[in-house]
Amino acid sequence: MKVSRLVGDRFKERPSDCVIDSHAFSVRGGYMKYVANGIYSLYPPMRRITQKIEKIIREEMDAIDGQEVLFPVALPASLWEESGRFTSVGDELLRFEDRWGSPMVLGMTHEEAAVHLVREYGNSYAKYPFMIYQIQTKFRDEARPRAGLIRVREFTMKDAYSFHTSQEDLEVYYERCFEAYHKIFRRAGVPEVIAVKSDSGMMGGNVSHEYMLLADAGEDSIVLCESCGYSANMEAAENIVENAAGEPEALQKILTPECKTIEEVCSFLGSSVEKSCKAVMFQKNLTDEYVVVFLRGDYEVNETKLTNYLGEKVHPAVVTPECGLVAGFCGPYKQEAACQIIYDKSLMGIESLCAGANEENYHYVGLNIKRDIGDVEYVDVAKIQTGGICPCCGKKTINVKRGIEVGNIFQLGTKYSKAMGMTYTDEDGSIKTPIMGCYGIGVGRLAASVCEAKHDDYGPIWPISIAPWQVHVCCMRADKEDCRVAADAIYEKLQDAGVEVIYDDRKVSAGVMFADADLLGVPVRINVGPKNLAEGKVELRTRDKRFSEIISVEEVLPKVQGMIQTLFEELNKK
């Protein structure tokens, strides 16, 4: 490919709406173009990258006995009604009617389609286990798409579904896929991706893991233990709190004028935030019933944990005069409002609390939950914090970092196969329901995540395995015949040898040429310029600036082939 013919422009200015570097470089470097909110067209460089990622994924899925299939993007709503998700999933699922008035959906995930495809085939135990996968376009109507390809509405994803006759067999296969994912990310150039325990969310199932690339631009919070290596996402990490022992105190009602926040109350009373109880108010989405969570003042509610506990989604409460709740002064003692009350485990063991008095401008001090309220159920609905106690080793070595989710795997159990009536005849003649696993990787998101992890101030530094091209030839003086002829010959020679080459043959300044080369991020670069060429030489260097050498024109092919091999070997060693 010659740069003069490459579709897509590159430019210097950073777009104002690009919050993170990978998004900015993807736009500046001619990788993609905005179509609509969360929807992009891909130019040739990004398409070449995603094709290479897809090839890696296919090879690793085939290596664990996966069989590639293809599901429709548009699906009849009846399939989702069978599983129960047509009504349980929110607005992320795009629903519509076709010309005959039949309700349809755009697939955001394909569990239902997978069961539909194989429920007649899988009628005998003798056909198990098996795994099917696809690489397909999906649509998820995200409320807040952002960060380029990292969070979009339309995306390409590899999703795989395995079917088993026992939980033990699923666990064996789950481990194979667990390791295959690590191979995929290593081959894609991000061996630093880690697997963390996760919340299954709308997918269901008891066991699930997310694969996270640690990055400041990530939207997910990852919980890591520096001592034992425990890892989980924020939703799956148990928050363990050890409160200091203390003596019960007398319950007193104190005037706290204009003190609505925990910080204001504690400052006014001269008390510790660790001995305060704050109220966080929600309403259930379906009924608008009020839910009040009481927790220690220095902790925050994890809405996913709360949703899982309640079994339904919630939203921040709109506190009206009629509801009986007093915003800023809400407390558990003598709480008479019509609401569901939840006590977080962070309050356990505190003998004397400061809490709202359910009256404007008043708080209680000396509140003892057991003495003043009675026996209550404590549940874990709070976010774990840096410095918190590890649920695995019990040490205070928790560190919370940001990460980008690049893949996930679930042990689904019988959630979908049972709901959709998929059965098989076992060896003893009994009728049983197959057990499922589910395994996903976002292709475009992985490409953008690699860029987020592998770049400098000038552009992406693509790993050799997924780079749009392996070698970038720069003819620094295309207006000079000897320079152009030499560069043309190098380009042709490399192409004939099967090397993937992009050739900048334009009559532009060296500064423009090098800036574009940095934005394209090709790992190996050959600069053909008059000064070195006068001695029969060219410059060979790497995009990451680790290597630069002046070599003879005759050495170009073997040197380049050796460098490509070395880059692949380095990748595979990590």
C-alpha cells in the first residue's frame, strides 16, 4: 500500500471531543470516522488491525475445539421472550417492529440465538460437549457512549457458547477458555491483561471473570491485593470492615443547623467520620418504592451490589415532602417513612454512632443500633476502598485501580437452556438440561485498548502481531529520482518477500512524513534519504525508538525479516 493512495486523512490537531489518547489517535491517524453517537466507520488501517485480532481469536478458539457459526443481527423478540430478557433488559436492548408488525430486537448478545441453533441438535448426551462461536456485529444502545471504540453502541464481538452435561465438565472447559484468553491477549500485544472475578449482571450464572487492561482511562474499578494477588472488579469484591471497639454512650438529640453532609456534621460535632452513619436514598425502577441504605460515613454504595440484593434496578431517589424522608437528616432511629431499609456491614460493631434524627437540623449521637433499634440484618452493598481488607488473605493491602474490560467469561449454568426448553436424553434414558458457558471479546475495544496501553506523545506503537503493516518505508525526497528509485525497489523487494509494507511515496516534507508515520504506528521503519543513500545506505529503526541502525541497501530484506522475527519472539516470551 502506498500512502498516496491510502483512504483517510491524518492531521495534527487533537479533536476537542476526544477525552482519551486512543480515541484522539484513532481520529487523527485516519483509523475511523464518526457516524453517529457511539457508531463509527473504520478506515483501512483499523480494519487491518481488527482483522488480525479476529485471526488470533479464531486460531485460539479453534485450538480449544470451537466451531465458528454466524447468528443474525436482527432477531425475533420471541426468542428473548423465551429467556425472559425481552422485558428484564432495559433500554440497552433496541426493540423495533418489522413491516409486518412483528416485534424484533437487534442482538446485543446471542445466548438466545445460540440455544435456538443447537437445541434440536443437542438432543443426546453423545453429542456433548461442544462449543460454537461467532465474530459478529452487535448493537447495544448505550446511554453514554464515550472514548471512541472503547464504549460504543455498534461493535464487533467474538462470543462463544459451550454446552455440557455436567458442572464438572463445564469447569474443565472453562479453565481451557480461561487460559486461551490469556494467549489471545498476549498475542495481541497486551500480556499485562489480568483476569478478575466479576459480577455476572444480566448474563446470569454463578462464576464469571473479566479480563482487564489496567489503564487510567478505564471506566471499571479493579480491586487488587498486593499481598496475595487477589483480584476482582468492584462489584464482586466483598467489603470487609473492622470497626474499633468502643463503649456505648447515651442517645442524645443534638441541634446541627445547616449540617447536611457527613463532613459538615462531623466537623460541627467534632466527631470521627468512622463513627458516623449516613443515608443514601434510592427508588426502585419498577415501583418507585423508596430504599434507604445506611452505611458508615466514609463509604459509598455500590449500586450493582444493591441491585443484586434487591433483585431489581434502582435510581437515585427524588425526595418529596410527602414521602416522609428528610434529606440531609435521614437516620435509622424512629424512621417512619414508607421505605425499605438496608444496613450495610460497615456499621457492624460500632457501639456509638452519629446519625440523622429524621428532623430538619437535628442529629442523634450515641446511637447504638442493637440497643436502640434491635437486631437487624447487615448486608454488603458498599464499595471496597484502597487500604481495605483483602477478602482472600485478610490483610489491609487492597489497591483499587482503573481498568478497561477487554473480555469476559461466564459459567451460565442452565439459565438459558432451561428457560428455552433445551433438553437431551442422558445415557440412562432420563431427560436433562444442558449446562452452558459463555465467552466474549470485543474486537474494536481490544484494538483501542492496545492503543491506550501502547502509545507515546506522537501516536500508537502497535505490536507487530496486530499492526496494520509490519514495515513503513519513507521516501524522504520523492522529488529526487535516485531516492525514489531506491525506495521503490525496497518496497517491491519487501512485498515480493511477503512482508506487509506501507510506502510513503508522497512529495511532502520529512516532518509531515514522520508525523504521519508516528500516527500509523507501524513497528519497523525504513527511512530512505539522499544523505545515507549517497553511501548506498538507509536508516532502519523501530517505532518505539529502541533500535536505530544505518544499514546497506543490500541488507534491508534480511535485516527487516530478522527484526520482524525478533519482535514476534519478544511478544511470545511475555
